[in-house]
Amino acid sequence: MKPEKLKATLQQKAADLGFDLCRITSATLPAQKGENLETFVELDRHGSMAWMETTLDRRKSPTSMWENARSAVLLGMNYGPEVDPLSTLDERENATISVYARNRDYHDIIKGKLKTLAGWLASQAKEDVKVFVDTAPLMEKPLAEQAGLGWQGKHTNLVSRDFGSWLFLGSILTTANLPADEEEADHCGSCSSCLDICPTAAFPAPYQLDATKCISYLTIEHAGPIPHVFRKPMGNRIYGCDDCLAVCPWNKYAQTTNEMKLVARDDLSAPSLEDFAKLDDAAFRKLFSGSPIKRIGRNRFIRNVLIAIGNSNAPALIKAVNPHLSDPDPVLRGAAVWALIQLEEKSLLTNMKAQAMQTETDVSVRSEWDQYDA
């Protein structure tokens, strides 16, 4: 099959599999992209995501990971929400979960389709292929921009003229030499909405992200206590943050996803913080089976829930906090203490602190109690 015919048929196969976009680019990236990543790591903006540093050399260029790769097939799947993701931020007794995590894990959905598409490509082109969905040292967003799926906005995420902020990406690297599509231009202009809305000022400058200040990083990747400076800005966000994505003006062209496995579950659209706080490990695993939320584990999840309860301004939720004051995990005990201090009456807190300081041995939990001064 001639390259142009192969490309056109590939794109049709991708559409048949449920992908909304399929475009081709070279498997090489400009050196500047790798240098930007290197600077990001040198400034420690990757936080505890150690794999960013250990895989840096391979991550800077697709051909550093696979030297025989010649073309990259970039796939986009729309996960546009039915409602405004910011609409639940004022429902302080309920949780806000990032749009992408309100149903099935997109890795599982996309990878199966990618393997099918890549298998077809390999058989037709008689060339080697490898598939990637956000888990390998591959800079998918720069490749997607180069392929013309969209452009990396000032918040560093991909923006599409057709789907706004809501595209999952998948990639196929191949030794086949396929005709490339044109790169997408930057259409952000003078807009700074995504930078201005960030609750934690995680953008040092346009097109730069300090992940250590990002609520998505703090609630998902970060282990240990949430730094105090970020707890109030978290609000009721317990898994990820969509603020910079949702505010983008290009979302006026966004469409609701056609993939039913990505449509928000009713029980995850504005779930009760009180109900979440009651989850033990078995109940957590059952509730989030097949969900990306499952990978952070029950304890980190409950830590986030307790911070959200502390921000709820709802003293009725104190009863959901109290059991965690004696949790075996000091991180959860500390989060419970912080939440209690935000909600409980001072007269009771004074006595509770005195009793707790007699038995508490963990330094981090004691420091949480020290935040309270009657």
C-alpha cells in the first residue's frame, strides 16, 4: 500500500476504533523540547516524581528511547464533560474529582484500541511498532503539537481547536516512514485565564509549570502530608484539579465525549465527603475498581478527603474526622488534626490537644497540634 493510502486508511481505522483525531509526525523532536524538560528537572519542579529524572535522557527525544523509530502516530480521544467541571467547587460538603477520573481508567480504554490499530499498521506496512499511553518516557504533548492535534497552551497542557482541553493522548512509534501532518500554531494570544485561575500559583511564567505547587500533583503524586500553604487553596478538590483546563476559552468548541466509559459516573460527579471518609481499604478498592483513583491507595485518598472536610466549613462533618485521629498512619492522623482544628469549637480543642499531646509520639502529628494555639 502506498504511504498516502496507508495513512488515509490508518486514520479511518482509528476513527472506527473510537479515536477522535489521528495525525502523523516525525519521530524526532526539536532539541529545544528536550532542553525545556531538562530545565524543568534541574529546577526540581518535578517534585517526588523521580522517574522524570531517571528517564530524562530517554525522555528528551523519542529516538533516544527507540533509535529506529521514524514516524509517530498521535491519537486523540475526546473526554469532554457534560457539565462545567468547576460547578462543584462551591459544594463544600461534597468532593470535586478531576473530569478524567470520574469513570474508567483511560489507560485501559486507549491501550487496547492502540494495540489493535498498531497491529493493523504493522501488518500492512511490514514495519515494527510500539504503543504508548502516558506511562513510558515519551513526550506525548510536544509530539501531539508537532502532529497538529493541538498546541501546548500557557498551562503546558494540550489545547485543541475542536475539543478544547479535553483530549486523552495515545502514541504509536513505528519504523515506517509515513507522510507527516502540519504542526499546529499557538492560538493562546494574550489570554492568561489558565494562569490567573490557578489556586496555588503553580505557573512561574506562561508555558512553565512547577508541579510541586500543582493540586493535581499534590493530591495524586505527592506522598506524606500536604504542605500547609496549599491546604486551603485545595478546597474540596480530592483528586486532581481542572481549573486551568476548564477556564480555557477554546472550550466553547468542546464536545461531550462519545465514549460511554468516560462519561462521569453519577456517584463520582459530586460525591459526599462524609461517605468517602468512612471507606476502609476493601471498600475503597471496590468502589474504585477500574478507576485511576485506585492507584493512589486508600490512605492518600483519605488524606485528601480530610483536607477537603477541613475546608468544608461544616462542623457536622467532625464526626467523620474523629475516627481518623487514631489511625495507624501518622499522615492521616495529622490530616485529621488539621481538619478538626478548622471545624471544632476552641473550648473542646484545648482539652483534646492536651490529651493528644500526652500520647502522640509522631513528630509530624504533634506539629499539627502545635498549629492550634488557644
